[in-house]
Amino acid sequence: GGIILTNGSQLPNQIPYGIDDQDEARDDFGQAIDLGKHCIVIGAWGLVSNPELSLRQGRSAGISPTIHVNAGPRICGILNSMPPGNEPIGPVNGRVFNFQPRFQTERSVLNELAFVRVCMIDETGVISSIYSAAHPTSDYRKISSTMAANAILGRLREVCAPYIGRAYKDEEIASLSQTIDGTMKAMVSEDYAQRIEVALSASRFDRINGVLKASVTFVPPLSLEAINLEITLEAPSAGI
């Protein structure tokens, strides 16, 4: 039902890959590490302009005007340019420009593929459905939820970066908390989420070593339920 990280301890080269559900890697809370929330399965193929034509500077003899490609790169481009709080669906956000679907797939088949989370493009050039390959019960099935989480945690790390790796006092944590609150309110106004709350905590040992723990609760743009994340912010350490 998903793409889960494995330990790989039973494999010849100790590399964590495979599909053995008895070898799933677990996080600090005992939950299987779901890699699928970062993946989208693209089943759509179609025709695009052959880039070789522009390289040949008009010498197009014997060169096909189009090439047959997977729609993955085009859909990645849509995701990267999409405003926060949106999903790449419908004729406005979900149209894949300069892409001609290779086959006219029946709507019933598109619906079946959507059920197993395979992204397709219909005969009009619009994304028919798009979900991540996260576990079916995951909060990250919607693309907007994963993108919101990535943006929020990225911004949080930026704000906390000056404090990480050095000792800090209670007054500094209080000041940082106020800065974070303002940053998260700005992200809500920018439609990254409907609501964001961040609570900082650190033991005395953590404070001495410049480590912060953050509990993040947010409601994604197109969701009714909140997502809770627990992260630890610390300076990177070199391996020995």
C-alpha cells in the first residue's frame, strides 16, 4: 500500500531497499518511514516538440518534429511554479501545456488509475487526478499537504538556524518563539496552511549543546484535519 523505507539488514550489501514488509525502518515514534509521500507515479505519455530542432538552427531534415516522452518533467514544472495552497487539478492549475496525450484513455480507466494513485492526463491535456504514493492512510496523500509541510519546516529551520549549535538562554528561546509565531502567521496569510502552531522545548543538556525540539501542528490548505510533526533541530555533525 505504499513505498516504505527498509532497514536492508538482511540484504547482501546492507543497502536499505526492497519490499519486505517485515524489514520496515521505523522512526523515533515506531512508525514506518513512508517514502511515498515524496513520490508521484506518472503514467501519462505523450508528444512534445523535439528540442533537437532548436539546436539544429533550422536544419530539420530527417528530424522528427515531436518526441514521445513521459509527462513527469512537465508535471514537476507545474508543481514548482504552483502557488501555495493549490492542487494541480482542473483546467486552470492542471493543464499541461505543449503536451499532446499519446492515447485517448477512457474516463472509467482514468478513474481506476486514480484509485491506485497513478497520475494521468486526459484527452484535453488536463491532469485527471494526482496523489502522492504515500500509504493510503497517510495525511500526505494530497500534494498540497506535502508541499505545505516541506515549506513550513524549511522556513522554521531558516528562522532557528542562528540558534542551532550554540548554547542559548530562556530569554533567547522566548524571543525566537515570538519570531516563529510571526513567521508562521505570515505563511498562513500566504496560503501555505489554514493554521500553524509551533511549540519549542529543550532540556538543559539541549540548551548547552544548541539543540532545539519543535512540535509543529498545522492544517494543510485543502484539509479538515491537522497534522502533527515533532522535529529536532541541531547542527550537522561530521562522521568519524
